[in-house]
Amino acid sequence: MSKRVKIKHLIKEGQPGEKVTVSGWVRTFRQNRFISLNDGSCLSNMQIVVDFENMEESIIKSITTGAAISASGEVVESQGRGQRIEIQAETIEIHGLADPDKYPLQAKRHGLEFLREIAHLRFRTNTFGAIFRIRHSASFAIHKFFNDRGFYYMHSPILTGSDAEGAGEMFQVTTLPLNDVPKTEDGEVDYKQDFFEKATNLTVSGQLEAELGALALSEVYTFGPTFRAENSHTSRHLAEFWMIEPEVAFCDLEDNMNLAEDMLKYIIQYVMDHNREDLDFLDNRLQQEEKSKPQHQRSPMALIEKLEFCLANDFERVSYTEAIRILMNSKPNKKKKFQFVIEEWGADLHSEHERFLVEKHFKKPVILYDYPKDIKSFYMRLNEDGKTVGAMDILFPGIGEIIGGSQREERLDVLLSRMKEMDIPEEEMSWYLDTRRFGTCPHAGYGLGFERMILFVTGMANIRDVIPFPRYPGSAEF
Ligand code: ATP
Ligand code: MN
């Protein structure tokens, strides 16, 4: 057999007369003659023509949807429509059979819910192939974006003994026996006997550690898994998701917004440049789906149109105070159509409000900034007014919050009094406070939820469909 070539390469470069081998999984086999083979390198299949009179019958019988095969032969110009070239098979090797009576994927469109139940096989569908190729591209783009700008990729810990951020949303990590937990004299869990000799959790964010890195390396970013034990059953929350958290020294809130907007546009552009076939497929798929919806529920833009729109326009930058004014004057608020009606300045914004601002009012991505300090975290920098902090959230159409960030409080005294207000024990945070004691400087950063970004660029509706093996309440399959 000749050397294996990937189908993506062959489609682009293959010339009639060449001898090649392709390997992959059979999508369809028609008339005992035409195999559609997919190897995951691209959405398109390679057509392989079998001369069934000169091929062993046992081999012909084994070529069923889902079987893994290698086919060797000559590249020829395709007689049929839809492809430039095909392969005239000389030999076919069967690697793995797929019993057609048992193989769950048929050559028809399956529902996403069903495919979630067979997440171990859904990679083999066009839709999930496209999603996971795009997911790869987007993560590569993120590394490239930061690397090109001189940021260092920093690995923040996944097991953490600090719980300043997570309050109540953290997964505990322990090697203590759950059915016989050692207790102290006061009846508390005796963590001294636990693996780390203290209570530990899975991280909810790498930010605090990234700050330590930034205050020496100037510009760092993390890109790792984060965990939240929140009991949310929404289409935007996972218990395990990936987060990108840049942290930049000598940077204020505006620089931070600029960095975030540049990064989001860079990722979109990269995917447009490198995954066009997959995007076209998903765009098409979405348009089919939209047709079955009533008019008023259809989205105003097709997928690629939406991505292009996002690239071509500046994000709208609006202060929280202005956003509250808009929301209080809005129809759904006045008619009490919101589940949480906005009564006054200081109210926390829910997804319904964020989506109103993005989808109905501004009709473009929005950056909200300067939030009331009482609804934000202790480390965000207090503004001159003493009421708001230098926070910024980026809101995207169809999704809501995609990024949360802030300028950090670099002034030790202000930080300490904020921690006191919010009951965050100083002793446990001394390592964090040391950066403010020694050589503190203005700095800022943000967290991008990777899966929410993938939702946006793929146009998928449910976050469980853009990560290979979703974890959510009641489910940690595979
Ligand atoms: P939300 O209000 O949507 O729950 P959050 O305010 O809890 O978000 P942050 O703590 O600011 O979010 O986290 C930064 C980013 O991480 C968010 O902007 C979002 O993109 C993403 N994110 C947060 N929680 C989840 C989750 N459970 N699953 C997936 N992505 C998440
Ligand atoms: Mn949340």
C-alpha cells in the first residue's frame, strides 16, 4: 500500500494518475460501488469507486456505515458530480467492522439530544466534526494571538486551597473516607488528616494566580479547565468548562476592553479564514432549522453574516449606569415582562437584561463597564465615586455574558478594606496581598468562557454540544 494521505490534502492537491491510500470511516456505500469515506481531516468525504466483480465478496460485505477501512488505488477525475476527483480502488483493507444492525449512527440526520446520549460516537457526524475542528482552530488562534503579542502561557493550578472566589460553587477534593470522616474535638472535619492537610477544591478561576505571574512577567494568560458546582441547567452553563484568562501589568480598564475586543475579533477572523467549509455547513444547517421556527423566533442574521457583522463593527461601550437607565425605560421592564424587573440603580443584571441590551436595543456586541461595587468581586478597582468598580462584562447576541473582567485593585489599603467589608479572611490571602505590598502596579485582566465563544462561532444553541464530554448536574458520562 502507498503512503496514507489525508482526505483534506487530497481534495486540494490530488492529481489524476497518482497512487494513494486513504484511511477513514465509511459514511455510505451505494450500489456496492461508491464508498463515501471520511477521515475527519475535513468535512468532505472522498469517493472511492469499487469494482465489485473483482473484489472479494467478504470485503464488499464488510464495507458498511461506520466501518474503518483503508483504500488504495489511483486518483482519477470524477465522473459524478459533486467532487473533482475520486479513487479507483485496487485494494481495500478492513480494519474494523461496524455491524449495521447495531451501529447507532445511520446515514440520516440525528437529533442533537440523541447524539448527546452517544457522545462517544457523535464525533463521527458532520455536525460534530465541524464543531470540534472549529474548537481546535479557536484554541490555536487564542494561543497564537497571545504568543504574537508577547504574552506567556501560564498554567494556574487546578487543585486549590484558596476559596476566596468560589464561595459555595466549588467541588471539594479530598482523600478522606466519606463514610468515616475524621473529626476534630469540636466536631469539625479534621482536614489536617486530609491529603493536603487543608481543605481543597477544584479551581473556579486561575485569575488570582495569573495576577502573581503578571506582576513579574508583565503579560500572561491561562487557558485551562475550571469547575463550578452551581446547579444551573441552562444552555450556557457547564460544571466543567475552559477559561482563558489574560492578566496584564501596567494596564487600565480601557486597555483591557481593547485587548478583549481585539482577541474576540481575532478568533472569529481566524476561524473564518481556516474553517470556511465547516462554517458553511453549520450556517446551512442553522438556516434549515430556522425555517421550521415561527417568524418571530427566527434570528435576524445567518451565522456567517453574524460573524462578519461582528468583525465589521465596534462593540458598543456602555456604563452600567447608562444600561440601567435604558433598561428602566424599556418596554419589557415597564410592562413587567422581565422575570426580574429592574427597580433601581444597583440591581444585578440577569441574562434576560443582558440579552435585551444586545439583541433588542444595541443590536451588536456590548461592553458594560463600571458596575456597582456591591454586585462585583473584592479585587475589582474602586472608582473615584466610591460606589462603582472598574469592571467590564462583554455581552454577545444569543449568548449574553461571554467575558467578565476588571481593572484590579492595586492599592493595599483599599483592597484590605474591601476584603473586610466582604468578610474575606486576610490571613488566607497573604500571598495575594504580597503583590500589593511589594512593587504593586496598575493591572487588569478578564476571563473568556471558551465554550461560550464556541457557541457563538458555531451558531449552536446548547453549550453541551460544543465540548466533547459535557459535565452538568446529574451527568458525568464517558
Ligand atoms: P454567568 O453570570 O453567566 O454565570 P459568571 O458571572 O459566573 O457568568 P465569571 O465568573 O465572570 O462568570 O466567569 C468568566 C466567564 O466564564 C463568563 O463570562 C462566561 O463566559 C464563562 N462561564 C462562567 N460560568 C460558566 C459556566 N458554568 N459554564 C460555562 N462558561 C461559564
Ligand atoms: Mn455564574
